Amino acid sequence: MQFRELSPSELVEGFALLTTLRTELTSEAFDAFITSQYPKDYRPIGAYQRGELQVYAGVSIRENLELGRHLIVDDFVTYNGCENLSGEMVDYLCDYAKMHKCQSILVWGKQRGLSINDLSGFRPKRDGFIKTF
């Protein structure tokens, strides 16, 4: 399994997978959002198996008084049949958060293919789940 931020040429694949979660999303809206938000406020991350994108996570790094610096998982989606890869992606996102000096990770956006079993070490927090490092 290979994990990485999607390059500009891989965003088409990311959009295709993301639209299985956000069915109302148009390519124009996605392009405009990525153009205005990447990389400062939104980062598309993919998990690839045998060169094929299988899991997509859209994440943001934020900072506030309550949580300090933290990573938010805004979007999380797998292709059908690839749900078993979600735990590995969550582990990678935790490492990614630590690499970017985050004190916690918050999973709260829209998700498909993610189960409570993939969130080992997380606890409920308002509308999502949080793991503190």
C-alpha cells in the first residue's frame, strides 16, 4: 500500500472516488475548491494498491484554543470492496498528523468505508471521533 498527497495529475482519480461519496459534487466545483484551498486549507490524500487509488481522504490542518494544532478528516471514502484498507489509511493519517506537528486527529466529515473498528484509540467528540497524541 502506498500513501501520498495526490499530485495535480492524480486529482481526476481523486474526484472520481470522491463523487461516490459526494454525489452532488461537480468537477467545476471540485476544481474551484482545490484551486482555492490546496495546500493551505485542504489536502487530498490517497492510498494506492497496485498503482490504483483505493482510498481517498481530504484533510485540513487547523489550530484553535481548544485542540491546539490538529488534523481534521473532512472526507473519507473507499471503493466498494476496499473497506479493509481503511484501518491502514487511518494509521497513515495519524502519522501524517504527527509529521505536521498536530496534537490530535479529528474524524468528523462525511465518510464511507470507515468503521468504528478502524478508529482504534479514538474517542467520541461532538459529531465525530478524536485521537490525541
